[in-house]
Amino acid sequence: MGQSEEDGVARRIVSAIKRQIEAGCHRPGDRLPSTRAFAAEWGASRTTVTAAYSQLIAEGYLATRPGARAVVAGGLAAPAQPAGPPGPRPDRLSSFARRLLALPPPAATETHRVADFRYGDLSAADFPVLAWRRALNAATLRRGARLRYDDPQGSGALRAALQGYLWRARGIACAADDIVIVNGSQQGLDLCARLLLDPGERFAIENPGYALARHAFLAAGGVAAPVPVDGDGLQTDALPAARLAYVTPSHQYPLGGVLPAPRRRALVAWAARHGAWIVEDDYDGEYRHAVAPIPPLRSLDPDRVIYVGTVSKTLSPTLRLGYLVVPAALRRAFAEAKRLTDRHTPPAEQEALADLLASGAYERHVRVMRKRNAGRRAALLRALAEAFGPGVRVVGAETGLHVVAWFDAIPAAREASLAAAAREAGIGLYPVSPLYAPAGPRPAVAGFVLGYAGLSEDEIRRGVAASVAVVAGQR
């Protein structure tokens, strides 16, 4: 680089730093990068950057002292900007955005030094790292001659593999074209809300139930019609007229009931009478500890039921891989909605999952996880019984990856304070009350959703033991 070129680069560096100082990006007292770091960033020589810094020091923009990096000189704060036109007012947001902002904010994620019983977490040690890496590498190496947008419904190989898996594991008979791959079951619920509900239409939902499902339907403009649940799940005789019903029949979230066959038939008959859709969320159907598998609602009425599945409880929630099995009449609507939302789910991950399903590795992994989580469940039930005896009542332990623990001697009003005291003791406890509809009856006693799939058996025991003093302080 000639001298004139170096001088030109130095002038551009001087000009750039002045603009940043005047815009307030660098404030008085802020240190600038070293000449070595700045030279590497700009692709210039250190000599050129040193010359630029020297010019800024001479003009009073920078100050320096021996052995220290240059700092922005005092008295160079960005001038106050004249008042411009006001920004968009909150009421100029769309009605969807306003409904979204009116929903309760998510709970902050915290780190708990003893044990965190947050439901939905899986142990990182359970992830099949080697099998997934091999499958992902193979999928990457199989790339075609062109990199192009994929089918919005998802990889044909994955949909074909899922077709076989769903028949083997859940007794669902469907065509590969009935399957839509989504970024986790939550995107599937959002698509259902947007495509099946108009603003002002009612949706039936279990009470208590999955909060993010309720939020998705509310954000779409739906009007919630909470339906009570008991030990067997949704009370179908309490179903109101509605445009759709969202249900978790294989393992009611959070109370754990398994919807018996007579209620399943009653729910399907209700949908036929009202011309309604049923959204069946089978979020952790792979985990059955003490009950025989019951055929999903989809097998009773494939023309009205949208089946929602996920690998978030078997592989990892970080993969964001889920799927819908939709009635044939809805295929095109869901495919076009998926296309407009994000084009398609990342293909490499889809192909890797297809490989795991086709090779049998996925089902072998599920069997291992079923056994491992059965051990965690047994450890949790033993620890609760030994620590609290008749003072705790556990429900929902027959299936899934969580239980609900009711403390009949503690009023529900003390749930929040008990959870706060548990945080101080290094334990993550999550009250059940927020899962009930905002208006309407709530339980009289304190209850907590205890997830165990993210913990070792030793952590479960230590977490329960440490919670004894916390619970005793709230009685």
C-alpha cells in the first residue's frame, strides 16, 4: 500500500471515529480498541491506525497516557437531539399485537443450585450425541447440487418415516401427505389458532391446562371457554358450543388424567354436533409407566382431529422439531400457512431425524429414556413419601414426565411465597395455580408441578430433602 493510500485509510478512520463519538456510540471516558485490534478489524497496518489515533489526540477527540489505551476526551458527549415527530403510539399496533402484549409475561429462567423441578427440561446427559451427530453429518453430506427452499410441509423422507412410526407407536393410520413438520409443537398450535379460529369465536380448553396453548388461541382473537377436569381428564359433559377444543387426552396437562374411552367418544360426538375441530396435543405420549396405551383421538375421527406431536420430550426441546397430522381437507391451508410463516423447518435436522427413525435408533432411544425416566419417577415418589408422608398428595404419576404434588395443609394463597422461599434455598418449585383460567374456581390448597426428566435421581432426592424445611415454614 502506497503512502497516499495509507493516508486515505487514516483519514477514513479519523472520520469514522468522529462520527461514532458525535452519535454517542463512544462516550467520554470510553476506551477505544488497541491499535492492534483496530488494525485487524479494518485490515489496515498498525502504523496507519497509530497515525489516525495521533490525529484524533491532536484535535482533542482522544486522550491518552503512557501504557494505557486511548480514551474519548471529556466534554464530547453527544449533543441533545431536537425533538422530532413522535414515534408510533402503542394503539397503532395491530389488534393481534395488543392481544399479545396483554398476555402474562413468561417466568424468568433461573439457575437453582440444589434442584430445579421445572417441567419440560430434559437432562443433557440423555441426548444421543453420537447417533445424532452421525445422522446430521450424513444429512449434510447428502446435500443436492443446489441449495433451495424446501417443501413447506417438510422433508418427504421424514414424513414417510413418521407415518410408519406413528402407526407402530400410536396406532395412527395416516398418509405422509397428512403430516406437516413444524418448529416444535408450539408453532403447530399457533398455526391451528390462526387457521381454525376467527376473532370472537370460542375455543374450549382444559382448566387447568397448558398456558401457552391458551395464549396462542387468545392471541388469535379466540374467546376461552374453560372446561373443568377431574382425575380422568376433561369433563366432556361440561363442553360448551365452541369452534374448537384443545385437549391433552393421553396425559392431561398438568393433572395427569388419561381420558377414558367413553369420554373420548363423547368428545368426538360433541365435535360432530357443533362442526368443531379437536386439537389433540400428545406432548409426552411416549412415557407410560402404569397404564396401557390408549388409541389417540385421531384414530376415532381423522376428519376432525388435528394431532400434535413433538420430539421435545424424547430428544431435546432445543431441536424445535414437531409435527402435525391434519385432516386431508386442511393440508393445503396448513402448508401455505407454514410457507408464509418461515418457508419450512430446517432440512438438515429433518433429515437427521428421518435417519434415526428409519434405522430404529429413535425407538431404541425412546425405550432407554422410558426406563431411565421411570427410575427418576420412582425416586421422586419415594422421596416425597419419605419426606412428607400423608402431608403430600401426588397425582398424575402414571404417565408423562411430571407429577402434581398437593400440600393439603397449605392454602393456595401461600404458593407464591413457598416458591420464593424455595428459590432462596436453591430449589425450583412451580405453582399449579397459574395454569388455571384467570376467572373461575381455583384449588383451595397449594399445588406444584414437579418435572423430573432434567434431574438425576440423586438431585431429585436432594431437592425433595431440601424442600422439607421450606414447606414446614409455610404450614
